[in-house]
Amino acid sequence: MTSKIIKHERQAMKQEAGEELSEAGLSVPPMGTPLTDMFARSISYLRISLTDHCNLRCQYCTPQEGRIKLANEELLRYEEILRVVRLAVSLGIKKIRLTGGEPLVRREVLSFIKELAQIPGLNDIRLTTNGVLLADHAEALRDAGISKLNISLDTLIPERFQQITGVDAFAKVWAGISKARELGFNPIKLNIVALKGINDDEFIDFARLTLMEPLQIRFIEFMPIGASALWDKSKYISSQEIMELLKPLGPLAPVEAKRMDGPARVYRLAGAAGSVGFISPISHHFCDRCNRLRLTSEGRLRSCLLSDQETDLRGSLRSGASDEEIRALIIAAILSKPKGHTISPDSAGDCHGQMSRIGG
């Protein structure tokens, strides 16, 4: 009886994915064919949240009360993630970013990364981390195939770090950044969520780091994501306002973007070793050049960070779906990718998912 139910579910999934493709006048393309969505955006980047678990409790990311962690069986297994990545690469995905929660808290993550790095056609694997465990894992990460790091760091003041994250770990994070520099990771990007009245008095100090260090300091506009997150319009500050605050350091010269670069608009101070980037999802939408998909820690595929529209891959993977069926679901998700989002400082839009599950 169970096998009949599973067979019926598989047929339904295949039919649903096939109908979406048929309605768009498309079919599953040959292996290796680059994917393009309905607005001529080439999709080449997949962000993967390995876990919703984290060793920090950042006030803008996770609910401060009533947070429920996913059980281990609810997380995608490593072999399931590897299968999705192989299929995604066959469809034109070239770049993978591993994130969380905090990816380094998941067991056997280094062994998983080594397997990931062996997938033919995948030539760019990056990691986003809060840096707490980075000093201990940096060398092994480099040896496993990671060369590019994003490190979340919202303050340079240890006491303020504890206030924002709930944990006294600034020294560990800075040690991780120093270790990554020593080992030659490049680029190293520091992600700062810009919060008016909380860390805006440090923006010049962050930007000044680039004068001597080859870091990319990236200021990210505070976004209203998650029904339980600490969204407060009064804490929002636009990228343009941040640039005004940095004027005492001198003019910011634009840096030409490379093909696989992300959404940051990047600038350099005169004579600086590093650069300053601005990610402006609220004030300066970059939806027209978005090239990414997101796989959540519970196995749901999102074509837009700021929309709750998702495709359940975990259910399909565990009910025996074929590679062709999974590929069709990935393509259908891409074809449903919205043209853009409608979130503004005055409107929270329709993104209510928990950021630690979606992937930061």
C-alpha cells in the first residue's frame, strides 16, 4: 500500500513540474545547458544552508523567544545535497555558497566539502560563516576546497558584539579573520548589517580597515525578513546614507564588477589595499541581475530571498523521484522566479521565513 502511495506522489510531482514547463513552452533542457529564467537572467549561483543551527543569537536574524530548531531528520542529508548540486551543475550552476545558520557547527562538514569539491563542472565553492569556529577550521577548509570567505561581523567593539549576538566571542572571530589572512584566503569579505543607532558610529572604523588590509568591507542594508526577527524601521539606514558617513575618508572610486561577482556595488578609497562594498536590497534593487537560487536547510528551493514561494525538494528526494524529475523541479522553480521584490522600509513584503533556515 505504501509503495502505491509513493508511486502516486511521484507521478503527481512529475506531472506538476511538467505542466509548469509546458505552460512556459519549455521542456527539460539537455545536460549542461545554461539556465535562463523568464526575464533573461542566467542562473548560475546556488546558495545552500547546511543547517539552521547557530552558535550565536543575532537579534536581527533569529527570534529571541520560542525558536524551534529543526530536528536532524528534517535537515537535508549530505548525500541529498550532493545529489541536488550534481543536478544543478548539470543545468548550468557554476558557483556554490555554503551558509546557515552557522555551517561549521554541522558534523562532518569538512568531509562533505571535500566531496562537494569533486563534482565535475563546479569550479567555485565559497563559505559564509560567523567566524567563531574559523580559526580552528581555516586550514582544513582551505585544504577541502574553500578559498573564498564571507565573515559576518557587525561591530569591532567586543562588548557591543556580545550585545548584538548574545555571545562573548569577538576575540574568537577576530582570531579567525587573522588566521584566514595568514592562510591566503582571497577574497575575504566582512559582512556588516547596518543598524542605525547600534553600529553606525563604527562605519568609518570598518572602512578604514581597507586602507591597510586587503579585505572587502560590505555594508548590508537591514532587511525586514522573518515574522519573529527584530525588524524596526527606525534602525534602517540606506547605503547612500552610509556613503555620506564615509566622506571624511575621501572619495570612493568605483571598482569594475566581474562576471561572477555578487550584488555588492564596490568602491575603493585612494591607495587602499582593500575595498568597500554596499549591498542595497531595499534602496537600490538589483533584482534585474539576480543569478541565484537558495536551498534552505530543510530542503526547500527558493528562487528569491524576499519571497516565501518555495519548491519542496526534500519530499521529492525522499519519495524516490528520478534525476529527471528533480531537474524538472529545479527548472520549474527558476521559471517561477519573480521579476523583483516589493519590500521597502515601509513594507515588510511577503518574506516571513526564518533567516537562519533560509541561509544568510
